Amino acid sequence: MSGRLKLGMALIAVLSVAAVLGPPLLGLDPNRMDASAILQPPSLRYPFGTDDYGRNLLARVLFGLRTSLEVAVVVALFTGIAGLIVAIGVVRIRMFGSIAMRLVDALMALPGVVMALALVTIIGPGFLEVVVVESLFFIPWSIRVMRASMMGIEGMAYVEAAISQGASGFRIVRRHILPNAAAPMLVQQVLIFGYAILAEAVLSFLGVGIEAPVASLGNILSEAQPVMLQDPLFSVFPGLLIAIAVLAVNLLADGVAEHLKVDRRAVGGHVGGQAR
């Protein structure tokens, strides 16, 4: 196991434990206001300071991290399952595959941020709405990588031998194609996990994602913008957590790709950089 993989896993584990166990163990309430402690600097009582409503910024940031991670996990799982189902259909049913891939190409040609903003404006802000919008955007990425992986395996000699012996299509996919095509798929879903964190932050920052008082890293940054000159640290802590999460996902994706001997060029770029 490479150092990047270990470091990426450790960072993701620390962030997850802090987001899930931190608030209940520390007794933090993200919505409790203290009118006498508005925009306070970091202190023993408020380690990250307070926001413009006197709320504990440590509590807000940890709950915001939890929200962002929940969105990313659901999006990564849903796009992985949906993409796998469609990719199998594309590989095994030629007519369906031709139509589906033209649709995938059309969706991937659309500007991502513009499409996401249009969709979320139509269906409204909220946790479920953000998950739906991000899933619709990232499913074509999953389909394309999974289809390419399966097509590469389908032409192998052992698959052709199984076909010549009368193996069913389901058995060929289950026993031969999926196990050997799984590595690039896994790397792709790790990348989508990271992109989903960034996408949620962007949508919430623009006011069309997770709405206050529910905390997310994106809407905390949005709340910090008007008072950035008065309290610069207000925006530093949520921004730092986003940066750490993106770094962790990139390290994890690089480590998984190296461990499974996957060519990163065949999957995608780094989170925060160019995807294709």
C-alpha cells in the first residue's frame, strides 16, 4: 500500500470521524446564538470564533463538513450504481448502447455549472435536490468510464472462450467482465466523491444548494463573504476544510490507481483541476 493511499485514507477517516462524532462528543449546537459573542475571534470557549449571529463556528463547520460528506457519499453511490446498470446495458445491448452513448455525449457537452444552476433553480434548493442535480451531472462520467472499461475486457480471449462455451451474458458479465473492469470504476467513483464535495460547496455558496440554517461548507463561506474584512478567519476555516477534503480525495484516488495499476489518464484528472 503506497504512502499516498495511506495518507488519503487517514485524512478521509479523520474528517469523517470529526464530522460524525465531533459535535455530539463536544456537545456542539450549530444553531445556538449568543448575542454577546458576535464575530468573536478564536478562544477557549469558541476555538474557531463565532459568526455574525454569534453561533459557534466550530459547530457550524463540523456540521457543514458532515452535510458535504453526506452529499458526496450519496452521489458517489448513486452514480456508481446507476452508471453500472446503464453501462452493462450499453455493452450488452448494441441498439440501446448507441442511443445511450449519444445522450451521454450530449450531456457531457453542456457546461456543468450552468446545467447544475438551471436544474437546481427549477427543482429548488435543499439536500435531496442537490443530490439529484449532482447525480444527473456525474452519471454520464460514470457511464463513460465504466463502458470503456467493460469494452476493453469484452474483447479478451478468456471472454471469447466463455462465449464459445455457451456461457450466458449474465454469467460473462458477473464472472469475467465486472471483476476485471472494477479498478478504473472504483477510481472514477473516488473522484466523483471529491467533485461532489466541490459541487455542493459551489451551489451552496451561490445560494441554490443547502439552505441555512442547515450548515454546509458552501453556505458558511457565503455567510462569511459580507464580513470578510471584519473577520477574515470566518472564511478561513470552512475553506481550509474544503481544501483538505479535496487533497485527501486526490491522494486517495492516486493511491488506489497506483495500487490497482490503473492509468489515471484513462479515468480523469484531479479533483479541483480539469476532469477530462
